[in-house]
Amino acid sequence: MKFLKNIRILLAVLFFLPIFLFFIDFTGKLPLEIHKLMSIQLIPALLSFNLIVLGILLVLSLLFGRIYCSTICPLGVLQDVLTWKSRFFRKKKKKIRYNYTAPKNILRYSILAVTIVVFIFGSSFLVILLDPYSTFGRIVSQLFRPLAIWGNNALAFIFSAMGNYTFYKVEQVSFVPMAFGISILFFLLITQMSWFKGRSYCNTICPVGTSLGLLSKFSIFHISIEESTCTRCGACEKQCKSQCIDSETMKVDDTRCVSCFNCLSACKKGGISYDFRYKKKQVQPIEEKVSNSRRTFLLSTGAALVSVALSGTNKIIGKDDPILSRKPVMPPGATGIEHFNQHCTGCQLCVSKCPMQVLKPAAFQYGITGIMQPHLSFSTHIFCTFDCNICTSVCPTGALQPLAIDEKKLTQLGIAQFRKEKCVVFAKEEDCGACSEHCPTQAVHMINYKNGLTIPEVIKDLCIGCGACESICPVRPYPAIYVEGSIKQGKAIKPSESKKFIKKIDDFGF
Amino acid sequence: MKRRDFFKSAAVVGIASFFKTNALGSVLTGEPVAVHSQPDLVAVMGGEPAVMLARALKELGGIGHFVKKGQKVVIKPNIGWDRTPELGANTNPELVGALVKMCKGAGASQVIVFDHTCHDWKKSYTNSGIERAVLAAGGKMVPANDESYYAEVDFPRGVNLKKAKVHKALLECDVWFNVPVLKHHGGAKNTISMKNLMGIVWDRSFFHSHDLHQCIADAATFHKKPALNIVDAYRIMKTNGPQGKSASDVVKLKSLLVSPDYVAVDAASMKLFSQVVPTDMKDVRYIALAEKNRVGTQNLEKLNVKRIKL
């Protein structure tokens, strides 16, 4: 049955590599279809209420145990990669060996319960923080992607100095301390845990791992030790990165087994196998978990209350310029702030795929519970491209509803606010018009002012809040025109076409 | 050399450079000159872009007059927007392709094309059709999306614009062509050859915050003049420029205006444009300001203008 491990590794690579590269790809060359691999992740499927995916994952887990954790989950596979890499740093004699450890039931069930309760109370704070797929997305987009871009830019520098422009310079991922901090924290945590303790992150912290563990207890296939052939040599236990095989008592803790099949390859005696759970009559040992319920209840209620209290706190107000306290501008397809905040897990997929890099992980723009959810951050030359709907088509959680390109062109992310007293035309009495020049719908257009000068005017019904005007306004640091985000994304009216010119011109005019 | 002779020749050189007449300069440097009156401005109407270009260049002495064997050539079209050719927001790709082909035919060692775009540069290069046309003709597209591609240049004759970072490809080339498209423009009223220079500099916001028209006129004092300004008026954008909203902003004039003189070609283009949308040339202030900067003349009567209808 050693082939099972190889199949597991092959599947893991097939799922992991495209996801990993898709997050890194800053050239937009990889096909967008890869985003479908994100839609089969458990939490995104749950949030987008994708019954087909949920059904398949349920059936898979009930059949084979936690193979999700071993193949589909990119954070799980990343840990396997780290564990595998760690071998190169160990002395041969100190080759990694695991020992059985007791499950940390209080901790893992508490985390799961608290996450669920807090979510039901209306805050996705813990889901954002703990969803393994989103954690992976943040680690790659905040830590690996910048490295890839640095590498590319170094090559671009060398090559363009020689007149070769195969590589071109790419704008570095903008540094958002909050998102970077959380990403590096989780990266260090999972590196440390996987380095020394295999899959202990998945079995103590990850709420997805814990809930799949509850299912895999009943899976049709599972790992079991053949009492007749087992010599209690402990070879399987030493290879078990979930630390769930107890060779002394010949028991395997199914709730923590991630179906990696390393144990099968380790056993030379055929003492451990992957087969039917229900073939022999055997009563499932009832685990002590009832005793947790009271503590779990207390913990979760406490956490829920704290989270509810925190979710209400808005960011500090009272700054000089109204632009500093503006409402955040949500990506297209977010529909409304409640839907968006509830469904987005801050996986950074849209942020990574945004060709303009106008999407950035939020700090406190959405309050403390919306940390790392994307918002539009306009700066010179950086605004939402009119002819683009990539973010709405890649979102795996349904936080961003898919928008056809024509719908997206009419979706109001916000409304431009023009401040005449700051405008160059008013303040200096000089022509400018950069805002109107960049406005794709001509919601910002120029009207006659005085002495042949023209000054911008905003037609709110035409404005879609793309921020092109704000991005190019020469008035800095607080531009004379800026986008105030819409709490509920409305629909702009379609810009009217100008009158066609039909007269025939057949003279130069000079 | 006697002191008197020195002053004499110095005066001649001074006068020559003041009037900027190529003929005088060429006499001093000993280059052969076609003495019979070469047109200062050629306007062609009624053909396809490549045909009109070939005809205009024929009038001006052929491409070989401007591009010598082994030279590095830069072509600067307007590729500012992520728009298809039919929408008239960018220079016609056929025109750019044809020019690249001619330069290669004249023996140019390489022909580089770039623009500092307003929209995402990759999408603009692709969807304008220019990248495809340039590559097919044997030219090279170069990025302009990062400050590292630019180097600082002094504009000693500029009034507001004294310094700007200009794309290195342009600084390093032997000869360059300015190939704008004629459009309405919300900020500068109209965009033609001088406004197109905003795509060779890195920091455009300086222009917008220091009197846009004056800065455009100052940009035209850039020490390296284009061999020719080739204004694409095959499709012009009459309203909602510079991006345009739809095809109804576009009028097909099937015209091409060519001149080494920025001011003359912009003034002539404005007259052509005014037949579609009457515009007071005084409102396009940079034209008069550039004349004041002595980079050309808007007095077309003084010039040898060749008008050709195909």
C-alpha cells in the first residue's frame, strides 16, 4: 500500500503548485481559470454557500478521512514542504522522529467553537485570521511575492542596462504593516510548529482541521494497526507527523490523522494498513469531550462578547482633512459593506491579481474586524481600471460577486468629491483638467470658468468611483478631488454618447 | 585667425543658430543641402495611413534624408490609453508600423517605440495595436512605467519647466520622430505634437501644478528636436478627449500633417480640427507660448506648405 503515499504527494503537488504560482504571478500571464482551485477550499466554499463543493468535500472526508488537509489545503502542504526542507538542516543522526502526544482537545475544540460563535454573532474576524487557505494566501502574497518581484526587478535592472527589455520593472507590493505583521507572525508560527511538531498547527489551532477531524472519526477508510502482525517497533509512530499513532496501545487517533500514509511506507511488517473501518465489529472508544463543554461555552461566550464589542468600535475620528476619515472604497462586486465584511476572508487573491495594484489589505479602514480585507487605495497612476473585472471573477468566497464587464463599468464604488477651493484652476487660475482627462465616464467634466479657463464639475449619477481623478490630481498630499466610498454599491447611469459628426471634410482649413 | 574674423564668424554662427535655419547650419558644417525649396510642412489627405506617410516623406526628401545607416531611432507615438484603434485615443498603429518599417529599410540599427502611458502600460501597448504593428515591422517596444528608465535633463530655455526626467531611450538615440494623434483634450484643450511630449517625461503632475500650457511650451524647448512631427489625423477625437467615451467621439479625416516645426504643425492641426469643432486657437495657449519660447512659428503664411489630396 506504499503507492498511497506517492499518490498523496502527487495530488498535493498538483494542487499546491498552481495555487502558489497564481498568488506569485505578477505578470498576469497565468490563466485566470486557476482561481477555481481556490473555490474548492473549505471556508471559501462555506462562505459562498457552494453546495456542490461542500458535498464533495463531505463525501471525500467521510470516505478517506482528512485527505483535504494533505492534498487540497495549500497551508497543509506548505507545512509538509517546510517539514521536508527541515531535513536538510538536520544532522543525519538527528533525523526527525515523532512521538505520540495526547490530543489538545480543550484548545482545539475551544478555538473551533469560538470561531463559529463569533461568526454567528456577525464578525468574521476569527474566520479571517484562522482560515488556512487565507492564511496561506497572505503568507505568499505578503512574503513570497515581494521576494519574487525583487528578483524580477534585479534582473530587469541588469538586462535593461544591456538594452534587453525581456524583464521589466514591476511596482513592488506596497507595504501595509498590519497585513505584513500578521502574515509573518503566522508564517513563523507554522514554520516553528511544522519544523518540530509536524502537523500540530492543523491539529490544535486550525478550525478547519478540527472540524474535518470530527468527520474523519467516521470515515469509511482509516489507518489501523493489525494487532496480529504488529511488533510494536514504533517505526510508524516515528513517521507520523500528526503524532497520532500510539504504538504502545496500538491505537490511531483518527481525528488527527491527515491521511498522509507515511506510516504505511514506514512499516516493514505489514502491521499497519488503510482499510475499512466497519469490517470488524469494534466499538468506537468514546472520547472524553463532554467535560470540555462548560469551559468551551464560557470561553466562547467571553470571546464572542469581546469581538462584538470590538466590531462596533470605529476608527479614530478628528483628523484635519475629510479625506483621512472617508468611508473605505470596497472592490467592485462587494455590493454592500455588511455582505462584504461578513464574507471576505482577506485571502489577498484579488489583491494579488489586481493589475493596477490599487487593491490593498486594509488596516483599520473597516474597523478592527475587517483587518486585511481589501480596499481601494489610490495614488499617482494607481486607480481602478475601467475595462477590468478580474477581482470580481477570482474571489472564491463570494464576498465579491461576479460582475460582467458592462455591469462593472456602471458599478458605483464611491462618488468623487470635488473641493473647488483646493483646485489648481481656482487657487492659481491656471488650466489643469487632469481629473477630467482621466475620467472614463466624463462624470468629471470641464465647464467654463473665467478668462477662457475651464474648471471640473462632477455629475454624481455618472461617477463610478474608480479614483482615476484622485490618482492624477496634482494637489498633494490631499487632492482636490477624492472618492468617498459607498456603503452600498449603487448603479451609475450609462454615459450618453456625443453627437456624431456627419459633415464631410475635404479641405485642410489652412 | 584675426580677432576681427573671429568676431565675424561668431556673429554668423550666432545669427544662424538664432534663426535655426537648417540650411545655414548645414553650410557651416559642410553637409550637402537640397537648396531648392523643401516644404516646411506637408499635409496629405484622402489615403490610408501608410500611403499618406510615404507620400509626405517623398516630399520631404525621403526617409533616407532623416535616418542614416546604423542609427538608433526612437518613435514616440501616443499610446496613453487602453483603447482599441477605432476609438482614436492612440496613434494609428498602421502609421507607426509603416514608419518603423521605413526606418528599418533606411538601415536603422534599431527602432525603439515607447510611451509613458496613463492607463496600465501593458494593456495600452497591446490594445492600441501598436505593440503588434511595431514588432511585426521589426521594431522594439520598451517599457516606460518606472522612474528608473528616466534620466534628468535641463531645460535652460524653459520658463516654468527647468528640469525634467526624460526617458533614456530618447536621450541615447541618434534620431527620433514625434508621432502624436490629433485629439480634443479636457485639460489642454487639444493634444497634438507638443502635448505628446508629456509622454517622454516621468513626472507629469509637475506640468499640471505649474501652469500646464507653459510647461507644455517649455517641454518643446527640449534640446533634442524630433526629425519630424508626424501628426496622425486619420481618426481624430472631436469630444471627450483625451480618452473618449465611444466611437461617436471619433471623426475620420484621413489626414496626415508632417513638419519639423512643433508650432507650425500644431497650428495647422488646430485649423483642421476647427472645421469639426470650432476652437479658438488662443485658448490652446501653449501654441502661442511655444512661439514665444522660439521653438517655431504659427504663421503658416511665412512657411512653404505643401498640400496634397490623394
